[in-house]
Amino acid sequence: MKKPRDRLYQEIAGRLIADIAAGGYQPGDRLPTERELAASYDVSRPTIREAIIALEVQGFVEVRMGSGAYLLRLPGKDEEPDFGVSAFELSEARWLVESECAALAAVNITDEELANLARLVEKISAENEEAGGREEADREFHLAIARATRNAAMEKVVAQLWDLRANSPESALLHAKARMADVKPVVQEHADILEGLKTRDPARARQAMQDHLTAVIDSLLFATEEQAIADARKAYGSRRARFDRLAS
């Protein structure tokens, strides 16, 4: 049976750790910069970033804020990186699924459910002021919309995506980095989703959710970017183009 092809960031992570092992690096050595690695492997900087995060999760490298990535250990004999789901992959899946959930919920949601969402928007705002980075209200807001679809399959899929957000090591690490960079759920984006649902307009609700989750992707980029955010967005153009094509 033909082995499934690795996702690009996984392929790059495997090549990178193999090249490190063959290149005379020792624990404590600083790796080339993100820009240099992107040029060397002919991929985008966000792909390099995902690869480095995957290697960091497995204890091969350590990323030091403002300093770069450093080798912690060399791979053992026949040891290969093991991968979960990256935060960018997860956000892409959420963009596809939750935008359609919002559209379907706009048709089926009740006044009582709208009132609950309004309370959750206020709770998101309150949690943003707390120390510790709790995002319970954010999760409940999105799950409440999924329940409002009256589609049990959609509800379960959204719940599974949020579970992956917490349980996939790569995704959990990147979201932790985002919290360290003071990236928090944006209250206005959630309020815009609520307004779209109140109009009972599927297209408006869908667009509000798409706008929100596109902003989530941008915030993850910001949390891991070494250069200016404008440069990060330019480097991330190919992935954003995929979202633009999906939205058209």
C-alpha cells in the first residue's frame, strides 16, 4: 500500500531534523533564521513556522522569543518526528465548518438562544480582563451556534474541532504562544456574528463567521511572527488565497 503523503509542514520538519542531524549541529546551537530556512527549502515562512512548532512539541528544538530556534536534542537512531494537527490546519477546518453552521443557525435559532449568545459575548469580554487566558465563553459561544443548527452531526463536528484545539500538541502550543503575545478573542467579531444571526440572514451570518476566523488565522501569525505583521501577511498570501477562493 502506498504511504500517504505528508502534509508540507510535516515533510519540511522531517527534512529539517534529518539535515540538522547530518549537519554537525549540537544541542544548544542556534538554527538558521526562519527567513533563511524558507529560502533554503523553497517554502513560505508560515510553513517553516509550523514545522518548527511541530519539532518544538516533540522536544527537538526550543523557540526563544526574540532570539530564534535552538537545538535541544538530536534524534535517536531511526527516530522520526510524529505529528498531530497544526493550529493553521485546525483554523482552516473551522473556517469551512463553522461558517456553514452560522448560516444554518441563522434560519433555526430561537430568541432564547440569541439572548444566551448575547450573554456569552459579555462573558468573553469579562474573561479577556482576567489573568490566565481563559477562553471558556469563546468555546461555548461557538458550540451554542452549532447547537442552533438543529443538526447533531454539525454540533459534534464543531465540538471535536474545539477538542482538537486543546488536545493536539501543535495546536495547543501555538494557541499558548498566542495568549503569551496577549492575543485574545475579539469581542466585536463575536458581536458581529451575533448581529448576523439576529437578522436571520444566512449570508450575513456566514460572512461574519468567515471574517472572524480569518482574523483568528491572522492573530496566530502575529503571535509567531518575528517581523512586522504586514510582512507576515505577505508571506502567508498563498494560504489566504485559498480562503479567498473558498469565499468567492
